[in-house]
Amino acid sequence: MHMDFVVTPRAVTRNMSAPICASHTRTVLRLTRVLVTMLATGAPSMLQAQGPAPAAPSAAPASADEVPIDVVVTGRRSEERLGESAVAVEVITREQIVSSGARDAAQVLSTQAGVQIDSSFRGDSILLQGLDPQHTLILVDGERLVGARDGALDLTRMFASDIERIEIVRGPASAMYGSDAMAGVVNIITRTPREKPGADAQGRYGLTSGSDELAEDLGHHGDAWLSAYGGPTDKLRGRVSLGYRRNASYDLSPETPATTGNQLDSVTANARVTYEPTPRFTLPMFARATRREAKGIDQGAGGVAIYDRTQRADDVTITAVPSWTLRASDKLSVSGSYAYLRSQYLRDQRLDDDGDSYEDASEQLGTIRAQSDVALHERVHLTTGIEAIGQRFVSPRLESDGRRARVSPYAQIEYKFLDSPGLRASVVPSARVDFDTQYGVNVSPRIALRIDPGSHLVLRASVGRGFRAPSFTELLLDFANPAANYRVSGNQDLEPERSIGSSISAELRGFEKVSATINLFRNDLRGLIDTRLLRVEAGEQLFTYDNFARVRTQGVETMLSLRLLDGLTLEGTYTLTETRDLEEKRPLSGRALNRGSARIVYGGLKRRFMVSARCVVVGRRKFFIDEEEGTTTLRADPYAVVDLRGSLKLGKVVEPFVSVENASNTGNSNAPMRPATVYAGLDLHY
């Protein structure tokens, strides 16, 4: 059954006016008071126990200019060395981002093993380990990103020019992060302030041939980005950036008036300030504001009605993360963030006003978190924290405003039970309890194991539970399509989707010219939320949401990196993903069994000259369209996408570059992507 409706940004909530919510709300408030009291009484005792001024921790940055790439924060929710992390964390460095020529986070992630980028009217969203976009948690500097549409977050919102690195944790991570982290967590970390004053700028212009009605004959694309950084002293430094992007629309089906890809105009501003008045206290502060306007053309059912579509989204996020180093290995941090998003949707029917519509929706998300990291012993590290989240969502498509509150204590302990030169091993149990005003209590445990049988091999295994809370739309939607004779209503009795995920991996490391990783994974999901036919009244079909679907995904992800010659690097990935809809007894729609990528980078003339090429190959896929008459199966052929880039540093300031995106000119209705686009640009560093 195809239902033609568009849902504006979603979040997870339930109508708090329901009777069950009152008891959950009282429970959450009581728990909040208890935990705040415990924190208030516990922190002074920790402060009293502190010793002399701490020495610099081993994982501290080598300089104040940048955070070293061997330090990660996503696995433990605090700094730790990448090489010592018991939970596998994959890092895409700033150097890799620059050499790839990627314009945004979606392009950066597209060549990673097990990652599928789904391009649609919702934007470019990520699928990990064969699971839908709503099952991967997206963070920016450790905080949730708002503005999902039908569960998908558009990753083109994040300019590559403003990304320091990206950290990926695969598999269930709800034990530390709560809802949505069923397939994993992607943490996009923005660029850090530097002590020495300076500025960066980038400009890029591109052309795409064979465009559409909006873009006329040629599609014109452009980026402009400027940042400045520095500070009056080493205790106070900051970074500000401003970026603009213009993408022309494109059309892969010229026989119809509808566009395949939107015309996009985007402006983003970022500010990041770090204040360190003493060696014990640090106060990083972040602010981000974005405006995005997407335009496209839609064709109604039957091909008669033509609509001009415009969607504008404005969002603002503010975050502060004060932290105190109590002793050399102990740390207490408190963070608070607020995010606001307004989304406007205008649909204008040509030659008629009957099909015109306008919607104005808004989303607010507030988060407060307190976390302590304590070394109980040289072999035991304890992380404990509590997180409180408040959400509100307002949309004309909902029967009432969506509101929710959640309080979640969590803990993780890392125990190194073996620590000898030839053999090291650690076990990491963790758990989180979510007390939610909508569905009550959810417990998410996980246990991870790491064994180092030598200096060049790391073995890891983990098993854990994940969950996703029902969205506002699934709970409160009230949408009717009279032309198609159907109505969809939300269901306030929905339970969270739940999963059990496990993985076993091996990592080859410590060699100068080769590194490799292989990861075997399996996810079993139950109670997935989907639409079902409730009844038929007066010829109108009434649908609702329910927890009934069951899904399994399993497979293997491999990564290999080779430094063949001085300046020449070859990287390759291969992923085999088997998916199964256990209710329908068929694979999940649009998932490829086989997927791979290759990337080659060469830097000559003492790294002043750099060229790179990358290729993504996707195997055969099946798409299933459920209709009243039955299910139609569409088969999509394999395809490959090739990107090219070259740059030349002229001194220390100027670096011109050229690039070709989708040089293979791949793309069709089953694999929508922009036709071949040639760019030329200039990087300036001062």
C-alpha cells in the first residue's frame, strides 16, 4: 500500500495527556530529585578527595591547536586513547576528509564499510548494518541532531569544511546513548579552536549538464566557506565559520515534469569557544545556526496535477560543557544543550488552488547531562552519568502537540583483568535505564570484551540491547488523503522497538604500511513499528501504526589500508549484508547483498600535489511495493560511482583544486544521484 504523504521533522514522544503518562511523569520527576540530590552530595566528597594539581593525562592533546587523532570520545562518552578503547571506534580523520574532496558529511561517510547513503526527498541519510536511518543515532559534538523527516536526518546539513573528524560506533549503543542507537552511533565532531590566530577560506563552483525545468539547461552549483580562529590568551580561544551552498535540481526522468533531486540553498554559521581559566577547569561552548531551502516539482497521482514544492528549515543549537579535572585520572563534566527547529512546507498546485497546502511545524529539544569518570584502580575505570531530555513537537498533522520527558542514569565499568607484555584483556559491562513519560521504563545492557594477544592484533566481541522509542508521527498522526480514500492515525499504545545485537571483530594494527579490520555482526529486531489496515468505513481505508514487524540483519564488514609507496595509499572495503523481513519472508527493500569501495590517494612533490580517486560499487537490489492487488517486485541492477579530485599547494596559503563528482554519470529512479558534476575551487590558509 503506497501512502502519498510527507511528514515534517519527527522526534520521539507521546501525548502526555494520556492517563498512563501522568504516572510515568511523576516517576520521572521523583527520580530526577533523587539523582540530583545524590550528585549534589557526591560531588563535594570527590572534590575534597582530590590531590594536588593534576599532571597532564596521557590522552591530552599534544598542543592546544588540535585534538590528536588518537583520542576518541564516543565509545566511553569521554576522552580515551583510540588504541586502548575496548569498544571499537572507527575514526575518519581531518586529513582523510580533505583528501576525499567530500562536500558534506554524507559524502565523507559514503565509502565506509557497511554504510549506505540513501538519497530521497528527505535528503541524504545513513543506513548502518542494513537497518533503516531511524535506527542510527546522529550526534554533533556529542549532542543529538534535530530535524528528522520520517526518521531520517539529512547529513548534507554538515559541511565537510567544518568537520574535524567523524567517529563511528557500530552495533547497539543504547547502553550509553539511549533511544535510536540500535545500529550504531555516528558522532560528527566540529573543528576545534586554535591558539594562534588564522583564517581559512574555500570557494567552489560546479556545473552539471542535462538538468531540468528549475535548473534550465545547466545546473549551477557553488560553495563558499570562511572561518577565523584564535584568541587573546592561551586560556581563551575561539573559532567562527560561515558557509553557503547552492545545489541545482536535477531530473533523471525527463519524460515527466517532476524533479528527482531538489534545488537547495543553505546557509550555516558556527561558533566554538574554549575557556580554560585553570588547569582543572575547562568550558567549551558551541553554537550553530542553519537555514535550508529546498525546491522541487512533484507530479500527483494519475499524472494530471503538478505541484511546485518548497520547504524551508531553520534550526539553532546552543551547547555548553563545563568540566572539572578532580585528580589526574578523575573528571566531572556537566553539559547542557538546547536545539530549536522550524520547518515550513508549501505545496502550490499549478493552474488550480484546490491542491495548495501550507504547513508550519516546530521542534524543541533540551538536554542536561552530568557525568563522572573515575579511575578506581589502575586497571578499573568507572563512568557514571545521568541524562535528562525534554522534547516538544508541534505540527498541524498531529492530533495534539507532542511532549515528552526522559531521565536516564547510565554506567560503564572497564576492567583490565589481564595486563602483561604478551597478553592484555579487558571486559566492559554497561547499562542504561530510561524512565520515559510515554512508555515507562526501558533497560539497555551491553557487555564488550577486548583481547590483545600481541602488539599487532586486537580481538573484540560485544552483545547488547538497543531500542527506539515511537516517534511523534507514529503516536499522534492524523492524516487523510480523500483522493486516495485512506486515512492514517497514530497509536498512543505503541511500545519501543527493541533489538539484540552482537559482533565479533579482529583488527590488524601497529604496522607502518598495512592495517585491516574484519567485523561479523547480527541484529535481531522485534516489535518494529509499521502501518496496518485497521478497518474500512464507507469505502475509506483506515490505517494505524502497530508493533508487529520482525527483522534480522547479519553480515561481515571488512576494511583494508595499504601504503604501497611513499605518498601512495590504497584503501578498500567490502560488506556482505543479509537482511530478512521475518513477517513478509523476504529481504528488506532496497538492500544490496554485496557492497564495496576503493580509494587511492597519491601525494607527490613533498605532498604539495595530491590526487585521489574513489569508487563505490553496489550490488543487485530488490524493491517491494505493496498494493491492494498484491506485491510488485522491482529489481535494480548493480552500479558504480566514481569521484575524482586533484589539488596543488602553491606555497603555504593558496591551494587550487578540481574535482568530478559521479564521473561515471551513474543514476536512475532506483539509485537517484546527481549526474556528473565538474568543480573547480580554491582553498586559502592563513
